[in-house]
Amino acid sequence: MGPIVDFLNAVIWSNALVYLLLGTGLYFSLRTRFVQVRLIKKMVSLLFGNVASDTGVSSFQAFALAVAGRVGTGNIAGVATAIALGGPGAVFWMWVIAFLGASSAYVEAALAQVYKDEVDEQYRGGPQYFIEKGLGIKWYAVAFSVATVVAMGFFLPGIQSNAIAVSINNAFGIATGITGGAIVLILALILFGGVKRIGRVAEKVVPIMAIVYIAVALLMMIFNISEIPRVFGLIIGSAFGAEQAFAGIIGAAISMGVKRGIYSNEAGQGTGPMAAAAAEVDHPAEQGLVQAFSVYFDTLFVCSATAFMIIVSGMYNVYDGDAIIFEGAPGIEYGPAFTQSAIDTFIPGFGSAFVAVAIFFFALTTLLAYGYYAEVGVAYLFKKGKTRHTVITVTRLVFLVSVFYGTLSTVGEVWALGDIGVGLMAWLNVIAILLLSKTGLLTLKDYEDQLKAGVKVPTFDPDKLGIKNAETWKGINARKAKQNA
């Protein structure tokens, strides 16, 4: 399987995908007049602007669910991997893809809201829905759903569960199989409660775990404040080949920065829209802005925290193929151990346990999001109630098996499979949002026009904007009109 997986990765993650993701982010940044900068204040205010309903989760729950998917192993092990294989310069390219990707995240989330459906008294949506309704290409929508189920149900869970099991084993000596069984039990109790239970768990766990993690990083940076200019210089210099030690791997810096950046913040991957579609909002643009902010939160805050801890401590190795071109952590395998070792230099004996706990919560909530995304894919593929419920149950069981299997696998195996899943979804989703860019951009114009006209709570009328196949919004508007009558 190894050669096949490597071949698929080389094809899927060629330079074409790297440039497509960067180019799409730049295109939407220009077309939205850098919405990620202009409306950042609005993004924050919208986080708490809508409450949950019988059909949808609140804006903050949808934000927390999306962040749960974004803030995971990629923020700890993924950043360490990017530095190991691309040098410190990879961090700069993670920042670039996050900044540009925030505009892509706006468009894909807004489209998910426009074309969402109501299934089993819950909002469902995502690329498969806006591909079918917006583009009218059924086979394309089916292909994305299949890719989602395969990626989220089979390929990606192992990365998260493996990181939990390995970090806990390193910190506490608990066997990976025992940890795997405990993870499966916890996930089963939550996943079988549906999206609302997932949303409630995510909104409580995600902010706490991220704030504590960032706080430790900030303390470490404060106590090493004199080193901050050097760290920035090393990151930026390495990104453009100005640092002699890393000049030969500038291509790897760009590739790994974009690759791990997308894996971490998911901008353009197509998973964020599935969380966005579940929200109860007055206008699609609201959830688009919230999801754009979640990209910032993930990469600019959490990933940067990990990067600064690793680089300021010097506890990392950089590889060029099989050769080690920088060795700051002799004998330590790249991954969570880089971060654990970095914190240990700050608080001896604390790093292993702290990172193990952080990874447990980061990865657990990411697994909850993965399970939900896999269910969205299944719900789209199987329309009939009884069949859908049966297949969703089977999918949950297979997902749990994949989670357990990941705890027994090697780091290389799980990351290689995960990269294939991310790449497949990104190719299909990015092409779709480019083809639907007119509708996505129209939602922002309509929203801002209403704000300029003095409307305090902009509403969405697809018929007025000439948007077809947005039937769910007709039902939403009818219910609201009846309530206001």
C-alpha cells in the first residue's frame, strides 16, 4: 500500500493544487475587497448574534463546530511536521494561506447557507448541496459526497486518534490500545446524540482548550521576549530562502506551509461549509463572516502559538529528504514530541503531560466534527429515511473502528492517508466555489447594501436576488413572516 499511497499523494498534492489554493484565496480577497480585513469587527460581533432553534444550531455553536474540525492535531503535530519538512519558513506560508483562505472560507460558507436543506428536522448542507443546486451537476455532487465519506470516515480519523494515543503513551505510559478504546467509547456517547449534542460539546470545550493552550504559549513568549524578533526573522527569512541553512528547501517550505495550513484551517477543503450550513442565521453572509474568522482563530492564533514555542526553544529538526540539515532535538521524532520538548525547556517535566492533555481535547473535538461531516455526506447520498438512518449508523460504527485502528498505526501511515483525503476534497470543492463565485459574492454585496441602507438585521430573499433552488430559505422566510404577523 505504501507505494500506492505515495503515488496518489504526489499526484493530488502536486504544485497545481498548491497554486490553485493560493490563487483562489487571492482572487476572492480581491473580489471581496479583502473582506477578512474590512469586516473583522463584524465577524466577532456575529459570533454571538444568533441563537439555536429547533432546526439549527447557533452561530457560535456552528463556529465552535467548525473550529473543532480546524483546531486539532494539525495545530500541534501538523505545525511540527511543517517545520520539520519545510523549515521555519513553512510557518510564513501557513500564515499566507490562512489570510487568503479566509476569503475562500467566506464564499464556501455563504454558499452552504444559500443552498442548505432541512433533513430530519436539522439543517444539512455543504459543497455537495451547492454543487447540485447551484451548478446542477449531480455526478459532481455525488463525487464530493463520496470523497467526504471516505476522507472523514476512513482516512483522516487515524491522524487524530494516533496523536492522542502516542502523546498519552509518551506522557503517562498508557498503552495505545487502552487509550483507543476510551476514545471510541467517548465518541460513541456523543456522536449518537446528533449534531446538536456535538455543537453543545464543541461550544464548551473548544474555547477553553484553545485559550489555555494559547496562554501557555504567551507566557513562554513573554519570558523569551528578547527572542521574538529573531523568531520572526527566521520564519520570514526562511520563507524566501534568505536563511542559508534552509535556502535549499524553499519549495518544501511553500508546499508544506500550504499543505499543513489547509489541513489545519480547512479553508477551501469543503468541511467548514458543512458546519456553516447547520447554523440558524438571518442571512448567509453572517455565517460566511463567522467561518472566515474561524480560519484566523485556527492558524494565526493556535498554529502560531505552537510554531513560536517550537522555534524559540530550538527543539526541532529539519529534514531535506533523508538528510538532517538542522538538528536541535537529537533523537526526537517530529510530531507532538517537538512541542512537548519545547514546553519542557520552559517548565521542566510539564510539556509531555500538558501537550498530551491539549492534544486529547483538540483531537477529540476534531474527531466529533469528522464524524458529523461523514454523516452529512451519507445523508446526501441516501435520501430515504430508513435507509439513511441505517447507513448513518453503519458509518458511525466504521468511523469508530477507523479511530481505534489509527491508535495502533504509525505516524507516517496515518498522515499519508490523511493528506490524500484532504487533497481530494480540496480539488473538488475549490473548483466548485470558483464556478459559483458570482452567487457567493452576491451574498456579501446584498448584506452590505442592507447595512448601508440602515437595516439593523439584514435578511435574505433568494428570489429578489435571482438565486434559484434555494427552497429552504423560502420556508424560513415564510415561518418568520408567520411569527411576525
